[in-house]
Amino acid sequence: MKQPLPKQVHGAIRTKLLDGSLSPGSRLDYKLLAKELGVSTTPVREAVTQLASEGFVELVPRLGAVVRSLNQNSAREFYEVREAVETFAALKAAERLSPRHLEMLRKQLDIMERLFAEVRDRGGDKLDAPALYEFLDADLAFHKTILLGARNPALARTVEESHIQSRIFFADRGIHDLVRLRLACEQHGAILAALEIRDGRGASEAMRHHIQTSLQFTLDHLETAIEV
């Protein structure tokens, strides 16, 4: 069944946010978006209002809708939520996840490791945009699989907004160099290794270390951006 037009427009604009077409801090041009999507400005305005209520854009007086930007305070808020929820989810997932969940986690880690190996082996220093989006998608799917494996829908709902907003904010943050990629692969591997042997405490601590490391990378990047 075809989705109602406002929902289609909302999904299309959110996709632009997720793939980096609409970057943090940029202003949303209703007329341009309407032209690109082949609709009037009315469903665009409705979709943007919904995105604002979801926290993805800000409605600024005399300026209009602006894609939310990240600062150090909001970064800490996002990661505090993730640390609280995802360390508990990892603990529960170790008890509850199915063999299918474990297979999905291995496939997602394989994607991340493959992308890291490809850029390393060709002497590159970071992923290009398509590969970066693929890496981030696999990273996000890895974390979502653990939330699903915990078999507690409330946990997934609690952290979903932070994950989606992180995907928007971090797609072009410029810190996915070889060191960051290697650490991401190693830390996801440590989480998976603990889950495979049903070590809930080990999985929880590995998740905590991973999230705290990601927060520090993000804070360092934001501090550098401010200095520049």
C-alpha cells in the first residue's frame, strides 16, 4: 500500500539527512526541496515540522528550518544515553540473543573490517564518502542488532533517536581515519567475542569502552573545529 504523501516527503527528506545531502547547520529551502521531490511546499512544510519535533532540525525565527548541529554538550548528552542503555542492552543480549542475531553481528563486523582493510591496503588515509556511509550503516546495524537481541523493545525505542541523530551529525565529521577505523573494528570485535560466549559483563564493559572512546573522538573533533 502506497504511503500518504506527507509520510513519503518526510521519508525522502530524512534520507537526505542520513546520507549527508543536507549537512548540519544548513538551511532547508522549502521551494527547492518541493521542486526536487515533485510536490508542493505544503507537504514539505509538514514534513519539516515533524522532523523538528523529532529533533533533527531547528525552526529558527527569520531564518527557517536549519539542520541541527552538534556541540560538546549535545554530544555528551547523546553518548550518556547510549552508554546507559547500550551497556545494559549488551548485558541482556548476552543472555537472550539468538544464533541469527549472532550471524547478523558477524556479517556487520565483516563489512566494517573489509572496508578498513581495503583503504589500508591501497595506502589511503580515510574512507571516501560512499564507503564511509557503508561503514556507518554497518556500525549502526551492529548496535541495533544488539538492541533487538536484548528482546526489550523499550530499550530500542529509547536509544533510536540518538542513533539516527548521530548518523546525521557524524557522517561527515572527518574523523574516520585509519586509527579510528581500526579501533572501531577492534572494539566491535571485542563486543561480539563476549556475546558469542554469553559473557554479559564482558559485553557490557566492552560496549562501555567503545562508547566512551567514540565520545572522546567526537569531543576532540569538535574542539579542533572550534579552534579552526
